[in-house]
Amino acid sequence: MSKRKKERARQRELAQDFSGVNLTPDSFHAFYTKFISLRFPMKIAQVLELRYLINHTVDKYKEPPATPSYRQFRESLQSALDSFAIDNRRHSERMLKILSMFRDIHYAHSIASRDAERRLREAMARNRDEYAKAVRYGLFFIFAGVSFIVMWLAMASPSVIVKLLPVAYAWLALRYFHKLPGLEKEYEKSTLDVNDVLRRRVDSLNWKTLIHKLALVLGYKRVPGVEVFDVDVDHDQINRSAYH
């Protein structure tokens, strides 16, 4: 196997490895991008690990009250499941619960992401205010210092205060200008943090792809020509782990 093929195989294995991923709002981007990009076949151990992650999480999940909006959501998903030919009632109910869990996790993820973005942008706005204030005060003390130097030169016998004030103003101006590099660095860091928050935000769920890959991974559906596992195994035996 060439070096390039080995690297591709390694990258594909990493893309299908869910061992360090959790189904939580904080790590939802990592899970969702991995899951939605899954390519088959996968290694058996990776499929079983992924099934355990999904089933273990959904077993602890409590569905929301049966409000009209939630019933409408379930009905729309049920229509989608029917279109995917998931006829087994038990599988269908399990899928509805899993998809409901995904919706709630995604909602919490979106709220947390937008809150993080808001806090960062507020910090960036305060940073720009501090930066403008430092520049303004620095320039003020420079002009004040220059003014007293002119007074000093114009006076026949300037007082000690007139001589000391330019030094004091120069020190104050230097103090304010000294803050500028630090403020600029903080602003650049906050900009990177905002970009990272936006990059990791899942704006919307691709329900069609999500249902399709969930059904395949959990063994609820078989598609001719698509092998979920990369070796010849007893599929019925493996599918008994679809729940646990």
C-alpha cells in the first residue's frame, strides 16, 4: 500500500471513530459533522461503538410533553420514516425518540453557540471602546504636555510645576499608549474565537440524511448495494445490538 493510500485509510478511520465524541450540546458539532459525513462500509467495532453512543444517550433522554407543536413534529418525521420504508413499529418509535433527542440537543447547542457569540462580540465592543479611550487620552496628554513646554519656553522664569507637568503628561500618555498592543491582541484573539464559534455551529439539521444514516447504522434498514460493515458477518447477530 502506497503512503498516500495509507494516509487516506488513516483519515477515513479517524473520520469514523466516535470514541472521543459525546452526544451533548457542547460536542454536537463534532458528532454531527462526523455522522452526516459517514461513508460505508465501516469497521464492525466502530458501528457497535456508534450504536452504543446513540442508544446509551437516548435511553437517558426524556421526551418533551405532547404539545401540539411536538405532535406536529413527530407526524412530519413519521411521514419521513414511512418514505424510507421503516415499517417495523418498534424501530419507528425508537427512531422518533432518537430524532426528537437530536432536535433538543441541536436546540441547546444553538442557544449555547449564540450566547457564546454574543458574549464575545460584547467583549470585542468593550475592547474597541477601551482602545479608542486609550488613544484619545494618550493624544490629550501629549497635546497638554506640548502646551506646557511651549509655556515653559515662553516664560522668563517658569515655575517648577510648569517644568514638571510636561514630564507627568508624557508619562500618562505613554501609559495609555502602552495599553494599545495588549488591547489589539485581545481583539484579534476574540475575533478568532468568534470565527471558531461560527465554524462549530450547526445551523440546521439535514433530516433526510440523518434519518437515512441512522437507519443504516442502527440496522433498521438495508439498502441494496450498501454494506454497513466492511467484512462478511452475520448481520442478524450484529443487528441484535441495535438497541444495546
